[in-house]
Amino acid sequence: MRARLPPALLREPDGTEVASILRACVHCGLCNATCPTYQLLGDERDGPRGRIYLIKSLLEGADTGPETQRHVDRCLTCRACETTCPSGVRYGRLLDLVRPRLEAAVPRARLAKLYRWLIRRGVPSRALGLLLGLAQRLRPMLPAVLGQLVPRARAAGSWPPARHARRWLALDGCVQAVARPSINAAAARLLDRRGQSLVRVPGRGCCGALAYHLGAHEEARSHARRNIDAWWPEIARGAEGIFSTATGCTTFLQDYAEILRDDPAYAERARVVAAQVRDASQVLLPGDVVAMGLQVNDRVAVQAPCSLQHGLGGAGRIEALLVAAGAKLCAVADAHLCCGSAGAYSMLQPALSRELRARKLSALSADSPAVIATANIGCMLHLEGAARQPVRHWLEILDAAAAAPELAPPA
Ligand code: SF4
Ligand code: SF4
């Protein structure tokens, strides 16, 4: 795509990167075929090719109004278009680079700004945990429509002591730490069985993805710096790396090098940390499942999060782990399409998000699964809000199999 970008933009640190991403797009439109919002709305401006064109116009200095913002806001940043694109257009990166410019070019109404600020500050805060705990206690008294919005409490169970020489550092994250502490505890128990420990270090927290994808880049960098400070002493002492159990967070942690590359105090450490980040599905492999003798007898439908498929290039990984445990996999149509969770999307675009969830649940339920497996906390909570089947992280499913009475716990 030919873009006449102003020389001042090309001199900025991100200017040449933006220009090269735009140049890579050849207008073929193949990406529209796998774009969930284009499929729902049928408007060229709600597909990747149209959005790239709108972004190009913005950067060229065209008069940009709320119309451009509306179509860009509707994008899930699911990156299905990247997987489809034959020209390797880094659409997600383009959007990340452009969002702050769009925010500056088209100021939002005061109430909308406040809402976005509350999401950014509220979700990673300690207040969320307190509120959620209270809501879970009151859940039985709430009307059904409100009760649905409150994730059910699930006991985390025991966390094995750090007794192995091989140590991974846990990312607790923000929402997952309060809504589903059972996921990291399950990971710690499974790793322990494989002779590795998962340890929590004080000071770590939200990965920063939520703020970054809402255009608050400096806020996201603060989260990244805090996590690097928390992990660095353990990395220097020889920890294996950062172990993430939420694919949405994994993809962002692996971007730390990119987002802190212009920070002289953190660039090098960010590069080292990013290189040591692993998703749980990259550490626990099908061979481990077989070696542990895990047996899952259920019919399982897998919801592969976009961050796993399109961000980490890990399509099929969860399925392989569950098959290794003997699970019967259910057929799921359109597995590449987003469930509508997408970070803060369900709060910012509730109607589109609900429609995408309804379609995803219909695809997941078609082959009569007993349980839905996922790999990302956001998708899990979003699907749980309307699913007829239980929704579990694959780590929880395997951990439950490990706890079966016939499998004696390790000495
Ligand atoms: S598939 Fe790639 S090259 Fe073709 S229009 Fe979409 S982004 Fe551009
Ligand atoms: S990121 Fe997802 S929603 Fe956005 S343009 Fe690409 S495919 Fe469509």
C-alpha cells in the first residue's frame, strides 16, 4: 500500500516501522475472510484491509473523525488477519503503534475517557480482588442476570513448596490471581510432579497488556518495569524463566523487549526477560502428560484463544496435550474465530462481544462436550458467563486427572 507519510512522522522512532507495515499490504482482502467483525458487520471498514486504509489516511494527515475511531474500536486485535495474510502484514503491531495517535487525533467524550481509565486502573487493582470476593459471597442472593456476571469461586488447593533445583517464576497476573487462583496452583502441582518448582516472587502483578491495547503505553511500561524488577534477582540466580498460564499475558510478556527498547535503563533486562518467557503449553508437553500417566475420560471441546493461535503460533498445542491424556476431542467449527472476550472488548463493545460469544458457544457445544477447555483467563470468564458446560483451563483438567485416586501423589 502506497502511503504518503509526512517526513516528520518518518523521523519518529516508530515512523519507519509504521511505513514498512503499511507498504507490506497489497490490498488483496484475503484477511476479510477470517475477520470476525467483518463477518458480523459486512462493512469493509470493519475488516483489516479497510482499517489499514483508515489508519493510512490518519497518518497521511486526512481529517479524521469519530467514524475512523468507531471502526478501529470495533477491532478485537485478535490477529486472525495476520495468520491469514500472505504478505506478512503485522496488523496488531500497526494498531498498537497507531492507537495513541488516534486517541490524540479524535478526543473521546469525558465519560468515555473516564470509563476507559476505570477499566485500566480498576482491573489490575487490589480493589478488584476485594470486590470480587464480596460479590462471590453475595452471589446466591443476586438476581440470576447479575449472578451470571460473577465468576464462581474455585478453591486453589495446595501449592507445593519450592523443593526442586529447576525453578520457574509465576506470573500471577491481575484478573486471574483473584478470579481463578486454581490455575496457577494446578500448574505448580503438575510441574512439581515433573521435578520443577513454580515460585511466586513479591512485587509482580499485571503484565500491562490491558493498558497497552487501550493506547496507554506509558502505563503499560510501568507494569513491565515493575515485573522486571521483581523477577530480575531470581533470573540472575538461575531461574528457568517466566511461566505464564494465560496466553494473552504470554504474548504481551514476549513483547517486553519491543515496548521497552527505547528505555536505556530497562532495554537490556527487558530483552533478557522477554526471551525467557514461556507459556505453560511450551513447558508441559504431551510427553510429560504420558510420563505422568494422566487419564482424562471426558469429551472435551477446545477453545483455542486467539493469543495462542495467532499470537504464539500455537494452534493445536492444547489439543495435543489433551489427546496425550486420552481425552476425546469434540469437533469445533470456525476454531480460528475470536470468542469476543479480547481484553477489555467485552466491556467496551458488549453487543458485538455477546454475539461472538453466542456463535463460539454454539460451535463449541455442537459435538456434545462434557467440558470446554481453554488457555486464557479472559476467554474463560467470558465463556463461563453463558456456557452450559463447565469451562476449565487445560491445566486444571490435567491437574484433576493427576489427583485421581489411582495416581499416588509424588513422594
Ligand atoms: S491479507 Fe494482508 S496484504 Fe491482503 S489486504 Fe489483508 S493485510 Fe493487506
Ligand atoms: S485483529 Fe481481528 S478483528 Fe481486528 S481486523 Fe484483524 S481479524 Fe479483524
